[in-house]
Amino acid sequence: MIAGYIDRDSLLHRLPAGVKLGALAVLSVLLLPVNDPAVLGGLVVALLLVYAGFGRVGLARLQRWAAILPLLAFIAVLQVWASGWAAALASVLRILAMVLLADLVTLSTRLQDMIDVFSRLLAPLGRLGLDVKRLALAVALVLRFVPVLFASWEGRAEAWRARSPRRPGLALVGAFFAGALRSADQVAEALDARGFAARDRKPNGVS
């Protein structure tokens, strides 16, 4: 997940994490009723230019998202059948814009900064006895983990295509989820090794 952050000195990086997360939430809501392909297409082009501004690292980041193109194509086919070409194009562009916006936040925001923001937002839940720090970490890790999972899927799909002329099947899906679960275990072990769960343990002999 940490690899999702790109260390750069840009305006986007200098913005506070709360501002970026808030803007992402607002823009995601505002994009839902937009059905004009020209507007959505213009936004996608603008986002692509932002990625290009990061140079090779940004372009490599975009290549990760090529893994969702089959899914977008499937959605487009369904939308064409149900509502026509215009609606299909708008739906695909809207999803793509939201994905790129979310990834821009993850690549420009440190994990600890995200945790700090979510800790403040979830602070009222502490009165109910919930562990706010754990909740904040969980939310931040979910945001960080999505690009990593897509990269993992892309890598497995490329390996499959290099070894077999057939399209990836259920075996690839199973391997992907098995890898995702292993990654989750590794993250849990890393957090445990850093003492995150130590406070929940009681000394030997204490009941």
C-alpha cells in the first residue's frame, strides 16, 4: 500500500489530506447526475494530463488501470443495450473519472495523513467504545489497497497471456483472491510486528 504514494513536490501533494478527501467526496457526488459525455470526457482528459505531469511514474500509474478496461467495456455493452450509446459513453467516462480522481488522492497523500484525517472524523465513535485508531487505519488501508490489487490483477493477467493463448479463466480469479488474502495476512503481521495490537494483549498471568 505504501508504494501507492508517489513522492513529489507538487501542488497536489502540498494540499492537506482533508481537503483532498473532502474534494473527492464532493466531486464523486456531483458527477453522479452528469450525463453529458463532452463534460465527462473533458474531465477525463484533464485528469490524464495531471498524471502525465508526473512524468514516467504517472504514465506507469495509468498503465495499471488498463486492467479495468474489460470491465468498462462490459458495462458499456449493457448500457448500449439498455439506454443507448450516449448513456453508455457517459457511464464509462463517469466511472473512469471517479477512479482516476480517487487514485490521484492516494498517490499524492501519505498513509499517515489519511489516518489522521479519518481519526478526527471518526472521533465521536470513540464514545461508543470503538477503537477509532483501528477504524481510521482500516479505512485508509482500503483506499491504499485498491491500486495495489489492480496492479496484482494486471500482473497475473499479463503472465497468463504470456503462457497461454486462451483468455484468463476462473483459475486466474482464484489465484488473484488467494494472493489478495496473503497480502492481507502480511499486512496484519506487519502491523502486529510494529506493536499495533500490543495494547490488546495482557501480560502473562493476568486474567
